[in-house]
Amino acid sequence: MPGGEMQDSEFFKVETIIGHSQKLQDDLQKLGLKIKHHENNLKFLKSQSNKLDYSILEMQVSLGRYHSSGAANVGRQNHNDAQTEQNTIEQIVNQDKTAAGILYQVKLRHESAVINSFINKGVVGVVATLAKVHDDNLSRLLSEYLGLETMLAIVCKANEDVEALELYTKEGQIDNSAGLHGLGSSIGRPLDGRFLVISLQELRQPYAGKFVPGDPQKRLALLKPKLPNGECPTGFLGFAVNMIDVDFMNLSCLTPAGHGLRETLFYGLFSRLQVYRTRADMQRAAACISDGALSLDGGMMRSTGVLCLGSRKDIEVRFPISSINFLPDEVNKTMEQIKLLEWEKERISEDMQREEELLDHVKSSFDMKKQVFVKYLGESSPYVTQNKSMLGERNSPR
């Protein structure tokens, strides 16, 4: 090869090496900026989490002062006198060999270490314990409408919480030594038959409308039914989903979207089930009943054209009766604010986890790119150094 052509070839090769080296440097710089970006995001999220911790602590201290006061002791005494919720729990425990019965049997034994090994904090509770009503008749009606199986359903926040309740062998059979099955066997109450589990995360179409303004119970702002003449039916008392009381801890922030039990679980169970004073009132209002209705004297309409006839049947497990709330509004608001801040912190924790995963991925890419760059420099530097003088001559003016 003539000398001129050889020089051109060597010159092109040197330029290619330098160009690729510069590209590797640019890639490293970009990855370095990404690392800095994710580190800054983590720093910001951490500061936000710390602020929430401080706010939560301040509110908890405030609640601590109240609960140590004489007023709180009076409230606790009045609440203990009712004990209606305890009756519901006893009814659940008496359901021998059911999932809900086993769950509460272990809770009553205070075997927290045992139960935590099977069930995590994602289990919200059993349907029968998650709402209260204002009188015994309504409790019996709503419990009968849902049925025993649904009243004993276990409610979980997410799918992974459901999966923890029942595990399977490689052959697809139920593992009786794990989950609720194992828990039942450990206390001498083997689980028998099927049981319902409800995942709040998977419930389709939670209520997406507005709430009743200023209502601490966050009742749903549902439009009253109207007859063809535009009037509300005589004897209409309300929607079942709004005639229950939900514990303030379950009114919001149970799902990633911030929903509570009323607009998810109970809207899913009752939908727009209407409640009337008498069976005659309910029958006269049939034209404006879409999702079923109940009457205080025992009438039951499952859906349009589907009626339940015959004598009422008391369900073995019923909703507890609401006792008077002796907590001041200010205390209730503080507790609700704590719940909201804890929900916000949970969301921030999820964001931090995602940022850490992204940061680890970028750091790994940076380390790999750096190794490639160092290796490339080691292999190409002698060649570039050897031909550097030629490159200088080629670029110098003549």
C-alpha cells in the first residue's frame, strides 16, 4: 500500500478511536447526571417523610394528653357499657371451623406472634365487624340481606394480602400447614369448606361521586329515587350504604387511590339498595328501584322483579349497634388527620422504593459503562500514542 494511503488509513483509525472514546465519556456523563437526579429525588422524598413523621408525632402527643385525661376515662367507661361489638365477635368465634372464626379465636387468645406469621397488616377485618347500625332491626335486616357467608368474608387491602391466607403445593393442592389452614390446625380448629375473601384493590368501579358535605362519616351523595311524577316515594328512609356507620380509621386511605370502606366494600355489597318503612311503601316504589330494597317490616326485593318471600330468618352473625360517640370532634379530626398523613407517608415510601430501584439500575449501568471505557482506553491508548505525531502533522496547516 502506498505511503499516502497508509497514512490516511491510520489517520481514520485514530480518529475513530478518539470519537468512540468521546462517546463513551459522554455516555458516562449522562449516566452521572441521572444518578444525581435520582439521588436528589430520594433526598427530597426523605425530607418529606421526615416532616410527616414530625407532624404525626405532634398529633399523637396531643391525643396522648387527651387519653390520659379524666374526660377520656369517662368516654371509655360509657363505651364499655355497650359491648355490642364484643357480641358480634363472639358470634363470629362461635362459627366453628370458619376462616373468620379462626381469625378471631387467635386474636382473642392474644397470640399476636402466631397470627402475624400468617396474616399481615393488609387484612382489614371481617365484614360483620367493619360497620355498625343504629338499631337492632336494621342490623338483622342488613345481615340477612348479605347472608352469613358474606358477613363472615375476610376483607384485605390488596392481592398479596389475599394470597397470604391460602397457599398451595406444587401439585396445586391446598397446603394445610400454611396460611389460615395452618393457623386453624395449630389451635385445633381445622378450616372446613370454602370462605369468601374480598380484595379492596380488585373491587370494580368504587363509588366515584361526591360525598355529603360536612358529614364526618363521608356518606355518599346519592340522589333520592323519584317516581314518574317526580316525587320521592313515600316511606323512603335512605340507602343502605349510608345507613351504616364506619369506623373513622376505615373512612379513607385504605387503597392507593385513597378510598375508604364506604365507597369500596359497602358500595360493592349494597350498591344503591333502598330502605323503606313498610313493605307496602317498597312495593309502591317498585318503578324507581334498580338495585333492590328492604323494608323495616321484613320486605326484601333483590332486584327488579326478584322478591324474597316467606318468614324472616335471623342470621347467626349480625352487625353491632352503634354506641354514642363520646370523643370530641377535635379529637376525631386529629385522628383522621393522622390517618391521612400515614397514608401520604405510605405513598412516599412507595415512591422512594421506586427511586431506589431506578438509582440502582443507573448505577449498575454506569459501572458497566465505566468498565467498558477503561478497557477501551487500555487497549487503544498505545495505538493512539504511537500515531499521535502523525495526527498532529495531518491537522497542522501547510
